[in-house]
Amino acid sequence: MTFSLLFLKEVKELRLTRDLLSFAVDMEITWFGQMCCICTYKNREMAQGVGYEGRASLFIHDLKRGNVSLRVADFRESDLGVYMCRVTSNNETQQITVNVAEE
């Protein structure tokens, strides 16, 4: 498993990257931030949380390679904080937490 953080300041975009070693298309993937759901992928459908409509997304075409990265467009100061990715497959759940802060 690998994890990386990429903030593209010039285009105001945040990418929180989480790569799994397995096929992620049939998994349930949920990204949380500030105690709310940002983006969920379940039953091959993606939903965005309140305040993230049109801004948050997963890289759907890369799920088959285990990429469950979150993309947040139009990054705002209010997007700073703790993010958690939870991935569930069958009876197994994995999660990781990262803090996104200004330098």
C-alpha cells in the first residue's frame, strides 16, 4: 500500500492518493473530511458529499489498478484538515488518515 499527497496550487486542486495492491472496482470506498463524507463509491456508483458537489471525485478508470485517490478541485482554505480514506471489501476494512495543512 502506498499513500501520497499532491497539492497543485496553480490549479487549486488537491489529490490525496491511496494505492491498493488489489482490484478496487468492486470495493466500497469512502473519503471523509471534517466529520463529513466527501466522496463515496459503492456498487459501481460515485456520490459526492454536501459542499463537494462538482469538486470531489475519484479516478474511476484507475480503480481496476487499485487507485482509490481523491481529487478535490477548486481547493479552499476550508478544505484544510484531517482526511480519512476507508476501503471495504468483503469482510475486510482498511483505512488511512492524513492531515492537510498549510506550510
